[in-house]
Amino acid sequence: MRARIAEILDRLSPAERKVAELVAADPEGAMGANLAGLARSAGVSEPTVIRFCRSLGLKGFADLRLALARGEAAAGPARHAITPDMPLPRVAEAVLDGAGEVLAALRASLDRAAIERAALALLRAARVEIWGCGASAALAQDLAFSLFGLCRGVAARHDPQMQAMAAAALDGDAVAICLCGTGRAPAMVALAKQAAEAGATVIALAPPHTPLAAAATLLLPCPLPDAPEPQAARLSRLAPLLLGDALAVSVSLLSPPAVRDRLARMQAARGD
């Protein structure tokens, strides 16, 4: 990132250069800041920060944080692709290195406002449908377990026909949560569009800038891991799993006392 900034520094306006110098001097601080905070630290306006991002060839501030996270992860211990002849101790290190990069990218792209809006929508919903496809089917079941007792009418579905029938019965009082590791599965995108057209709130846990992200009412971004297959497929489960946990905890904290009391009784009944 410092090299990219150095390449364009002479072409930036004086205000944009302030942002560039701040980011180059403290990439970790910039990665952890929000748009208003970075603008305030640089002594410029928020639109100036956005213009700086676009001068770097990025779409906006979220992409800048993601690029910084990837750069910081790349600057750490090198992560190697897992190969058949790799020593077993190194395999564990490679898996953990990859997980660390996923967490850094997820932290950088986290949309706190979207998490809050999604949690409030779930609390208000009369029905919550959770749909997963492929490897995301198990994640849908896990999220349904976390939301059961907090929300009304929670159901997880992985069968395409059952998902289609459920989508046909949705209305404005419902929430549909769509999980897809690539964000490009045609059937899931079609379901999301159908649910949105019916007036339901559609929450997508998917990579940004994908068809599913575009079809959703609310996007909780799950950046794709920068790793070779099949390691990327395994790592891609981490972001939606953790975001699902964050969403469930947010719903729990926002729930009225009666809901929390009911959840406590359910936990006691199952011996937790």
C-alpha cells in the first residue's frame, strides 16, 4: 500500500496528500478508523478521503480498509499453500495464518451500522427464514440454532424446493437471511430477489460486489479469502460463521427482558 501511495503522491491534491501521508505513516491506525475519524485525523473532509480512495483505484473507504488489512497480513509471517508433502506442524500454522488473514479482512470490512439494522429487523420480524446453499447449509443451521428463542418463526432450509416455497410465502413482516460463500449462486440470488419483491427484509452474508450482495436489502460483507483452493473453500466458512455469531449476540443484547428470560429458561431446559 505504501508503494501504491508513493506512485500517485505527486498527482494528489494537497488535501488528498494529507490523507495519503497519514495512511502511509500509520496503516494499522487507518485500518481501525472509521471514515469520519480518519478525515478528522488528517484535517480534511470525508469526501476528500473518498477521493483519495478512488485515486488509489478503490471504490471507497471500505475497500481501503480491506486493502490495508490484506497488506498488513501479507507483511507478517508468510502463509504457504498446503501441499501433500508439507510437514504436519506447518499445516496447522498455514491454516491459522489463513484464518488470521480472513479475520483481518473481515474486521476491516465490518459494517457496524448494517449489523445493528439487521438485528433490529430480526427482532421485529414475525418470521425468519435462513437459507444456505452448498457448504453454507451447515452455517444456516448453526445460525438458526443461535437465533431460536430470540426471534419468532426461525427456520433454516437447504433444500432448493423448500426454499422456493418458503420464499413464495414471505411478506413484509418477514426476514430472509441468505448465506452463499461466492455470492453468485443463481438460485440463491433469485430467492433473494423474490423475497425482496415480496417486501421482506433480505440480509445477505456474502462477498461484496456480487449478485447476491446487490439483491439484498442489507449486506453483511464476507470478503473472499486470498488463498489457493481447497484452502480458500475451508476459510470462506469463517466470515459468515463469525458474522452470524455477532448478529445473534446483537439480537440478544437488543432483546427486551421477556425475551432474555425466555431464552434463559430454554437454556436451562437443555442443560446449558
